[in-house]
Amino acid sequence: MLIHRERRIFGIIGRSGSGKTHLISHLIPFFCKKGLRVSTIKHTHHGVDMDTPGKDTFQHREKGAVEVMLATPARWFLQHQSTCPPTLGELIQAMQPVDLILVEGFHEHVPACMEVWRPVTGKEPLYPHMSGIKAIATDSPTLHESLQEKVVFPMTDVESIAHYIQEHAFLWTSAD
């Protein structure tokens, strides 16, 4: 029997140091106050290891375990070894159903996304080269006048950004 799951996802993308995590950390409490259950997926190109050499779970993984779960009274962690990078769909499928999943990164794979861009970073924006970016959160006072095909928000206007995300989040449907 196939079970169809629907999840609403929205991507927050931008260059390193642009303020993506900062914006998401303000959006999460806003959505929670509205009664929404929110999860996040953070993509990174850097190697990160949540395990510590010498600890039991590290030894389990080092000896060949495909998955190692660590459970505490307050939370649990699942580490999954794989031979290739996971797809966004696989990661979404592994998560509990919630009202909204905010995805930081995965810009090639999220159909609905907003770029966080700040000129102070000295890095070029992504929006001129990526048609999937429909909105921009920025601290640039002049960007608002120069863009007519994109929706532009001040980075500090969390309420307006949150409303935009709720209206434009992509409905991700999958079958189990």
C-alpha cells in the first residue's frame, strides 16, 4: 500500500556569510508562535562529523555500521553512512511530518526559494543567474528600486517574509 505524504518546503539560499541562518533563526519562532510545526534541513559542502573519536558510536560506525543511533532522554540522533550524497527528497522522507520545512542550501533542488543577499559580503548575488529565486531578503536600500521581477524584502521584516513563505511554499508530494 502506497502512502502519499505532502510536505510544504521553502528554500532559503545565499552565499556564505549572507545571513541565511540568522534569518531562519528569526523565522522559526515566528512560525511556532502561529502554531506551525517547523523543521529545517541545512546543506553544507563541508565535512561535518557529529561523532567523537573513541566514543562508542564512533566505534560502531568505524567498524561498518550503516546507521548509528544515539538516544538520550531529551533527543536522538541518527547518523547514516552512504556511498553517495543524499537527495533532498530522501532527507525530506526521513523527517517527521510537519507544517513547514525550511531548507538552507540545496538551491538547485528547491522549487520555491528566497535569496538572502547583503552587499557587505562583497559577493555577487545568485538571483541574476537562477530563475528559481522569486524573492530576495536584503539590507540593501537600493536593491528595492532596481528589481521589478522579484519580490524584495528588508531582512528585518520577518513578518512579511514569513507570510510570503507561507503563501509560496512548495507542496512536496511523495509516495512511500
